[in-house]
Amino acid sequence: MVLVGCSSTSVTPTPSTDAGTTSDGSVTPPAKSGLPCAVQDVLSQRCHQCHGPTVQFGAPMPLVTYEDLTATATGGRIIDRVIARVKDDKKPMPQPPNPRLGTADLATLQTWAQTMPRSDETCAYKPPLPTPTADCTPDRSIRPASKWTMPKDKSNEYVCYGVDITEAQKRHITAMIPHIVNNKIVHHVLLLEAPTAQSSTPFACPSGMATTWRMLYGWAPGGAALATPPEAGFPLEGTKHYVVQLHYNNVQALEGETDDSGIDLCTTPTLRANDADVMAFGNLRFTIPPNSPNYTIDCGITVPNNFTGLHFFAAMPHMHNLGAKIETTLIQGGKTIDMGSVPSWDFNAQPWKPIDATVNGGDQIRTTCAWNNNTGQPVKYGSNTEDEMCYSFTMYYPRISGLFSWEVPAATSQCK
Ligand code: HEC
């Protein structure tokens, strides 16, 4: 299993007077930010992907200059919020799936925070750590027929568009790579497959997903492109009806922001040994009682004999906003093997996680989901934002042929 970083992204910056511009067009901070270089290096390499001179991916403020860090916001001094969020195990910064800050970097920030001396140093700018793309050249791209314009007065919007791809001769998709155009508003991107063609002009769609659509791939800031293992590829044959769902976020109420982000595919006519596919574990028949913190279900299936030898290579757990935790495990003989777990769920970060498990008939696959229902209403399974989900989309090969729906393992699971 190869997970590689997200594709390089492009930004249209609005440079401020004393800021410079790098070769890829992104804005660099002024050479004298008023911060010691050690502090600036931590911020530029680990935070500026989102909190740079031009804020991106829904980050609320820049963390660039002395003034930015010493300012006071509703939650207290910005520098104190910085340290609190870097140490926050539930909602860490940088946000997952980006790696946590190391102790040396945290110590640099903490030491400076004690007296916050203004620095006169001129620092060489260290750009955000590189985010590698897939190791292949995309040859198919999925894009909308026109750009979406984000309304100024909406902080969140879910938008979908459809693209049909027709291939006379079978090919294998070997990598799915996000193509993110407007970093200021794009928050996540999902690639789904629908039973029928959908409008190629972007349209508002629910934040959940139609249950007849199947998840193929998802990306959130910091997320990775996904390459299949060398022995497998997703089949592309006849006509496929793809849907891209975009979540836009406009917390700064920007005027006239447009976007036509999509997904690039690497495909090959040289077929891999196995067709890959996605199935979902979890459960569809739960109701979370009102006012129940930490309501948990533990549901599972006994692996049927026709699954013997299936190899699972990536998992994307999926819940909605009340989710607290989701864990899928394979119980094989006396062993427990991780099949994709998110110990503290964050709706805004839904990465594919590499897993490595081969199943046998008679094994157990169990999914535990926990929610905090702080509303006065019961919340049921469903695809709308107000509903909840307990799904773990899981990529595997070889694809089960014949009448098998991706949803069967979740739909037939029994809860303790
Ligand atoms: C991949 C994008 C991304 C990266 C990288 C990132 N942030 Fe954030 N940050 C966000 C988003 C989105 C929010 C708003 C949502 C939230 O608060 O979780 C945010 C909010 C914040 C807040 C304000 C919220 C509060 O609790 O007051 C602070 C402080 C913060 N980030 C600090 C940092 C620091 C420090 C780093 C680097 C060590 C960093 N962030 C890296 C995206 C990012």
C-alpha cells in the first residue's frame, strides 16, 4: 500500500506590500517578521500551508508576523491559543492527517511565549514541508463543466457535479490525486460513483451522500493521494458515472470566490492482477438517544467463506458531526488486527489510512462507533447532515464478482 501526499496546489495570492512571492506563486512572509527565525521556521514549515499570509483551507487567521502572534482574540492571546492547540490531543494543530509537532518545535514556541521578545533577525524563508504527489502522470481528469461561485453570506456549502467516463477497452485506475484549485475555500473533496449520470454543472447537494452513491476516494487538507498496490487497480470499463462532492468553507465571508477543483486519475491499459473495490463495514440501524454523551455501538460480521483470501489495503472511516470515535478491527484466531481507527473523530479530516489485512471465512470484523449527542433529539442513521453514520469504507482486492453490494457488510452487521 502506498499513500502519498496531496498533489501540489495552486493559489492566487494577494501579496501585501512587504511580502515576497515564491516560484510556485505562493506568498512568502516579509523577511523581517519580528519573530526569531527559530519561531518563524516552525510556523512556516508546519502552519503556513493554512495560516500563511494568505489564509487557506478554512484557517481563521495568519500566523506570520510578531503582531499576528501577540494579538488577542476572543479565546485569549493568539500565542496561548497556538500552544493550547498544538498540545490538544482531541483537536490538534496542525490538523490531522498532518503529523503532530515534535517536542523540540513545541519547546521553541513555549520558550518564546514566556516573554515574547521582538526580534530584528532577517530570516531565510523555509516554505511549508513539501506534500508529494502520486508517482505517476495522470491521464484522466474529472472536472466540472463550469466554476462554482461561493456565496459571500454562506460559511458552508456542499456542491456536487457529475462526470461520465467511457472506455471501449478496460483499464485500471492506479492512483487518485486531488486537484485543488481554490485553497481559500475548498475544505474536502469526495469521489463517488453513481448508478446514473449527474449534472456536470455544479449543484448544491446534501452533505451526506445519496445511499445509492458509493464512496471511492476522499481528500481533506493535508490528505494524501492514493495509489493502489501494484497487484491491484480499480476497473474502468464501459461507462462509469462519477460524482465529485466538494465541501466549501467561507468563514471569512470572501466575495466572489470561485472554484473548479476535481480529481485526477492515473490509469493503465496494462491490467493489474486484481480488480480492486470498496466495501463498507459499520452499521445502518442505530438510533442515538437524546442528550447522550459517549453513546457507543459495537457491531460486527462473521466473515463469509467467499471472502477468504480478500486483501484489505486502505480504510476511510466516515461519521458526521456528532461522531467521537470509530474503530474497525479484524479478530483472527487470537489476534486483533487494526482495519482503520480514528480515536478522536474530526469531521473535517477524513483521510484514507493504509491497512494490511487478509481475511479468512469465520473471522470477525467489528466496528465500534461512539457519538456525543448533545442535542435534545434522537439521531438516526442517514445521509443528511443532521443524521449520523458509522461506516468504514475499505478498499480491497480481488473484487467480489456477481451480486454483491458494497454496503452489505455494514447492512448485515449484528450489534452486541
Ligand atoms: C491543514 C491546514 C492547517 C494547518 C497546517 C494548521 N492549521 Fe490551525 N487551523 C486550521 C483550521 C481549518 C482552523 C479552524 C478550525 C479549528 O479551529 O479547528 C484552525 C484554527 C487554528 C487556531 C485557532 C483556533 C483556536 O482554538 O483558537 C489556532 C491557534 C491554530 N489553528 C494554530 C495552528 C498552528 C500553531 C499550526 C502549526 C503548528 C496550525 N494551526 C496548522 C487549519 C490548519
